[in-house]
Amino acid sequence: MKELVEKVNQLVAEFLKDAEAQIENGNKAAGTRARKASLEIEKSMKEFRKASLEASKK
């Protein structure tokens, strides 16, 4: 589960960097990367929720 949390942190950092580039500089490609990262974050958070529920049952 620790690896999953690290993965989420990395994805969030990538998202923030690209989202900021889109907002500050109007970089359209960064916006595309930010949207892609947001989908990956969503998937990872679902994995985390599943793993967390399993861990709490033990």
C-alpha cells in the first residue's frame, strides 16, 4: 500500500506542474497532460480505496 501512496503523490505532483503551466502560460499541451494525469489519479485512488478496505478487514 505504501507504493500506491507514493504513486499517487507522484501523479499529483505531475498534475500540479502541468495544470500550473496551463493556467500561467496557456500551454495547451500541459492541459492535455494534466487531464490525463487526473484520470490516472482517479484510477489510483480507486485502487487505494480497495486496498485500504482490505487492510482494515484484517
